[in-house]
Amino acid sequence: MRYGLVFPILERYSDARLLADLTHDAEKAGWDGLFISDTLHFGSYSGAEPGPTGDPWISLAAMAMRSERIKIGLLVAAVPRRRPWKMARETVALDHLSQGRFILGVGNGAVFDRGFEAFGEEMDIKKRSAMLDESLAILEGLWSGKPFSYSGEYYHVQEITFVPQPFQAPRIPIWVAGIWPRKGPMERAVRFDGVYPVKLTDVGMPTHLTPSDFDQLAHWMHERHSQHSSFDIVANGPVFAAIQDTQAQVELKAMAEAGATWCLQNVQPQHDVDAVRAAILQGPPSL
């Protein structure tokens, strides 16, 4: 199992230089990936206004330039508010800049992300799902480097050829975020390169999957995904704690045995930068 970090682009972590420095530190310490969130103006369940907010594409470019080995990416891009042809250019540019280390996480966008509502973007989740599927088809078509056209309900592309193609072949890896065990996002994920799942509590709040959940998810995916290509199942877990804490180590081992290929430590906007840096420099756990 690989180990990575997920940072917000809010508050103190809105600074692209800081994220680039932390990526450099993580690479030196042996981490496998560092990912950032995607928002224009992230709200909250309480309606409170956020503080400073960064730009994910600028941050990723800075991160790519301060590293050589570590994977970088978005977890997750709120695709339905983006023009897919512009996203095609941005993702290919990052893939070349990082020399093939970029991973694109995709999703519908959080319902409490004010970057949709405040700017008149689509709020209906079913429509967003259709927009996501059309956007993914357009990304693949434009990434192909061949003449491509598209006519859908939401997007239309006259025949055009985009070059260069991505650095990675056959494409930039796509991890699809979604709620387990909902059929729609899981069927979308199986068509691509990985799944970044959450589940909902009884009151509708997102929460992490258990090792038992991952075991069921892995079986579901492996029955449907082509065995000719790799497929990542991405978990969130107590990675920092597992460096020393036995219970956390047991939890991570159970997720790996259940089929998770990555486990990510989430960093929150309020987390102290020096404390986070110190945890990063300890390196990932060795289980």
C-alpha cells in the first residue's frame, strides 16, 4: 500500500509556495503522493465564510517544480463547473511539467461548495453527474491527440485535434470519487483507473470506509474492471498516527489486506504547519 497526504487550499495552506515546500519535504521523507483539494470558495455546514483560498492549478504547478518523484494531483476536481476543453489543456500541461506524475481525481463537487451556488453553476446533482460523464468523454477524446468531435446534452465540440498528448500513456490516471455503495459513481469509477470512496452516516454526513467496506468494494471492482490495467482503491486513514501507534497500524494493515492500494492522511486547514511538517519528515509508516 502506498501512502500520501491530502491538503486543503484554504487558510494557511492557500499559499502555493508553502504547498510546494511541503511537497519537497514529503518527497525527501519517502511519501508516495501529495494531493490537494479543489474549490473556489468553500462553504461549510454552518454557513461560515472561509478565509484565504488558493488556486489548485497554480499550486500544482509549483508543486511539480519542487519535486521529481512524488505523485501529485487533485482530490478531487469539481469537474461540472469547469470547461472540459480548458481542463484538457491544464491537465496535459501539468502532466508534462511533472513528467508523468499527475493524477486527476474527479467528482461532482460538494453540495456545500459555494463555488457552485454563488456563481450560478448547476446545483442539481443528477445533472452534474451527466456533465461529469460528458466531460470525461471529452477529456479522453482531446487527450488522444487525434481528430475529435462530440455532441452531448451539455457540451458540443466541433472536430479538433489537441496536441501534445499527455506524458503518461494511455492517459493521465483518473480516480473517481463517489459514495459507496451507490451504483452510479461506482460504475463510473470502474471505467477508469481508481476509486476514492466515502460513505454516508445515518444522518447523511460523509465518513471513511471500514476495512469490511473496502473488502466488499474491492471484490465489486475487481469483478468488473479489466485485469489488463492497474486499478487503485484509495482510503483515508490515520497515517501519521501509524508511525508509532499500534492500533492505527492494525487499522492500516486491515485496509491493505482488504484491497486498498493507497492510504491518505488528510490535513485540515486549522492544523499547525510546523507540526504537520514535523509529521511529514518522519516519513510514512513501515508496516
